[in-house]
Amino acid sequence: MSKKYIDIKKIKKRILLEKIAKALIVLFVAVIPSIPIWLMYLGLIAQAFSSKVTLGIIPNGFTLKNWRFLWSTIQMGLKKYPNIWPITINSLYLALGTALLVTFVAGLAGYALSRMEFRGRTKMMEFILALHAFPSIVLLIALFVLLNKLGLYGRGFITLTGVMITKAALEAPMGAWIMKGFFDNVPWDIEWAALVDGCNRLTAWRKVILPLVLPGFAAVAVFAFLAGWAEFIMAFTFIREDRWWPLSVMIYHVIGEYKFVDWGFLAALSLFYALPTIIFFVFSQKLLLRIYVGGVKG
Amino acid sequence: MVSVKLDKVSKYFGKVKAVDDVTLYIRDGEFVTLLGPSGCGKTTTLLMIAGIYKPTKGRIYFDDIDVTDIPPKDRNVGMVFQSYALYPHMTVYNNIAFPLKLKKLPKNEIDKKVREVAKLLKIDHLLDRKPSQLSGGQQQRVALARALVKEPDVLLLDEPLSNLDALLRVYMRAELKRLQKTLGITAIYVTHDQIEALSMSDRIVVMNNGRIQQTGTPDEIYSKPSNTFVASFIGTPPMNLIPCRVIDGKTLECLGFKYVFKDEIAEKILNEHKEVYFGIRPEDIVITNKDNGDAEATILVVEPIGKDLVITIQLEEEHTIKILAPPSINLKPGDKIYLKFKKEKIHLFDKKTGQRIEYIIKKGEE
């Protein structure tokens, strides 16, 4: 027998230890911190579907009473809340409009930032990043003055549209920045090939480059939609009539106006509000992760 | 089919002169190769001919038409890119049909042409696939089909073979040349691979630092390089350049040896130059005995490459040159050998300018 250089047992032991160490790290970094978050969601669901809840998460007696806002108008004390469906449509209008505007602007601007040479391009990109560092709340007073002067304050649908445009304007720069990254990944060769094949710059963009950056568009659209859906502060400040509230403002009023809070109603409404976010993520997760630009290699 | 003329074309990127004052005439139906190291401006030249870059200075003509300001889509050129640049979201069929669809040809005509060119390139069984499902060689054919389907006046090829494996490359070289001659199409081919250039081209344009170094047939480029750059770029291994001092009109004192031209060389010409490079290709050096030898040298490395041995030898101090020898020869590092230079294959270049010194050997000597 030759001398043993490899001690299989020792190596197996070491591999096992490494596995345990990795599992422990995952436990402490990812599992334990997420327990409270899961508990909160469980509590939310429990609250929404049961008549009585003990210790915050243990449901007691199934009921759909908390969801009555879906088919009737809610009245609490003197306050009568508006019907949920127009409010939902307001939120959808705000979110979809924002997504549409942002995608449109970001698609063109991202292409220009990525592909076109013009003076001050780098400065502009830095400026865009800097802009994004400011929260929209700092613009509130200026916007208020502006909308007031333009006569757009408290004008129902028009004000809602104004909020949407403002929101889109705030989201578009970051969208453009994201899209720039996607356009950067499309090789010049492919665009040049399209030009030689008979495209002009716009048709090359539309027929060849656009299909390659679709995942980017999906990402930007989803983020913009969620931003629009979550928009609260501007809608809260500028929209006066409850008929034109988005959902976020309605939830605020459920909590805010009375000392007495119907927790079941609030939980159900919040769950309802969170639904599109959940649905969007379930369906777009794959698309967001699958980025196939970069041409084909042999 | 057209002829292509570049008239004093330059392209600057900021302060970088990518292409500098290039004048070139490519005949109708000719296969011309732009050859040079990376960054020499050959691809930039090609992209200017395609219309993707606009020249900073100079004009480009297709036949007599000035196309300098015409966008690529109206030039009727076909182009194959190094990366093939296939559209990953389209099938092979749609990739090939794309230029025709943009021309708004009727559907049945598109179909006929696509199938024709696919058959010509033997990819007719792949039409339903996506580019990512193809091998490198197949992608290359699709790219070629897409370039040819619109029956371009000029075919531009940017290193189309460099991503293929060695075997396929040799095959495609012959295939491309055959195709070009059958179709009679004017082709401009960019490569850094001298073997491709020498084997495929009617004429080669050697470029370096954005400038044309030499234009000529493969034979001219190989046997009469116009300067030291061309001499040392072409040939594997490249030409040996040995620095020499001119003693008088006939004698050169080179590193490690003295070379005396008999009176064949015009004295006057050599007298005009003080220092020269003595250029000799590896295959033009013969190992001989002491009495016949022009120079003495020591062997450093012996590399068998199959057909031949590449032998690196030291002349003096640090200066090494390479020679080719038949594999039957039995040599090892450290051996002393004597070299004989084939007289009619000696090239001389001015050391300062690098330009070739033309001299004439009188016939009937020796």
C-alpha cells in the first residue's frame, strides 16, 4: 500500500461542518429577521377574515363581515366613506397612467442616454441620480403653490391627473437610468446591422432594439405602477373630494379620523390594497429576473 | 455591382485619428481585404463604407455617385459582422427576410428569395430556429444569408471567420471566395489574420495607425513589402529585420556579420542611406557549412510545427532571428550553425523611415 495522502473521513467531516455553518448563516441573516414580517402578514390575514383575534394573530371565527365594503357603502359615526370601486379605479388610473408615462419617457430617454452623443450627457446622468435622492415631499410646498396658481388644486379628476403626471415626472428619471442599462447591453453591431438592412434610427429602435429590452420595460413599468399605486402624500395634499381619493388616502382616513378604529375593516381594506402588488410580483418575477439581452454567442 | 472609391477619407474620434487620409479604389467585382492589427482603423473604414460612420474628411463614391451623405439603408450594401449581429428575437427565416420586409417586397417574393439564399448557404433546414439554437458556423451562414438576400452592390465582411473553430475557418475561407466569385459581387473584407488575407484576396490593403501602408496583390505584399511594418506583419514567422550600418556602397556591417553585395547593387542607392534594416524571411535562410556561410549563429530554441522546424537563433548579444528548417535536420539548443541568405530574397529598408529601398540585381552574376 502506498501512503495515504487523502483522508476521506476528514474531508467529509469538513464538508459537513461547512454545510452546517452555511445553514446557520442563512438562519440568522434571512430566516429569523423575516419572522416578524411573516407574523405581521399572518396577523393581517387573520384580522381580515375573523370576527375576533387573540394575541394579534390567532383567528377566531371565520367571517366576511370585514369585507362588506366591497358590496356596500361604509358608514362610521357621521362619516360616510365613498364606494370602494370608484376609489379603486382612481388608484388604477393613477398607477397605470404613471406606468405608461414613465415607460414611454424612460424608453426614449434611456435610449438617448445610452446611444447618443451629446454635450453634457455625463453631467445629465449624474444630475438625474442626484434628483432621485430628494424625496417628493420636499417638493410639496412648491407644487402646492404651482397647482394653486394654475387653478388645479382641488379640481377632482384634473387634480388626480396632475398628481399622476407629477408622480410620473418624479419616477421617469430613475426609469430612464434603468433603461439606459438595458440599452447599454444591446450590442452596437445589432443596431448597425439593422441600419445596413434598411432601417433608420427610429425603425431600428422599434423593430430590433425594443424587443431586446422588453424585460427592462417590464421592470420599469412594474416599478412605476407600484410607485403610482403606493402614492399617498401628493394625493392626500392636493385632492380634496373623497370621490377622487386613491386607496391609500382612503386607508389613511379609516385610521385617521376617529379614535375608534375598526381593525377588521382596516385589515381587509389593507389586504385589498396590497393585492395588485402581490399579483404583479407573482407574475413578473420571472420576467424581471430573466434578462436575455446581449445578443447571441456561438 | 459597383466599384468603390475612397477619396482622402479621414475619421477622427475627438483627437484620435482612427482613419487618416485613406485613398483607395476597389474595382467592380474585386475581393479586397483590409489587413492590419487591432485598432488600425480597418473596421472604421468598413463602417464608413457602410455609412454607419460619416467621414470627418474626404468623400466616398460608389461608381460615380457620391454616397458620403447617403444613410446606410439607401446604399444597398450587405454586411456581416464579427459577432454576426443576428436578431435574437427573430427566427432564422425572419432574420433573413428582415431586409426584404423593410424594402416592402411582396410576401411570396420574400419567401422565394429567402428560400433561395438559404439553399445556397445550406441552411434551409434551420429556418424555423432561433439564432441561439444554432452553432457558430450556422449563425455565420445566417448572417451571410441576411447580407446576400437583398442582392447588395457591395458585400462588407468584418472578421466574419474569427469566431469559428480552425477547421471550419479553413472550409469557410474557400466557400466565401467561391461564393463571391460566383455572384460576382464587390467584396471588402476586414481581418487581422494574414492567412485569410493572403488566401482569399484579389488585393490586400495593409493598414496601421489609420494609414494605408501598402496596397497590392497577395504576392506583391509578401514578396515586396513596402516598409518594415508590412514586412514584419506578414508571414509566419514574420520577416527578420537585422539592423545594419552601411560601410560603403557594397558592404553592410550587420549585427554579428558583414554582408558584401558583389557589385550587383547600385552603389549610389545604398550610399544614400546610412543605416538600414537587412530583411530576410525565415524560409530564405539556408543552414550551410562554414565556407559558404554569410553569418554565424547560435541556436536558442527549436520548435517543430509539423512541416518545418522554427529555429530561433542568436546572432549577437540580444538580437535573435527565426529561420525555417526541414524536420530531418538534427539540431539542439547551443549548437553553432552557419547561415546562407538567398541573395535575391534580401530586402533592404531605410532604418529611419522604414521605407523599402529598391535596388536591382543585375542578371547573369555568379
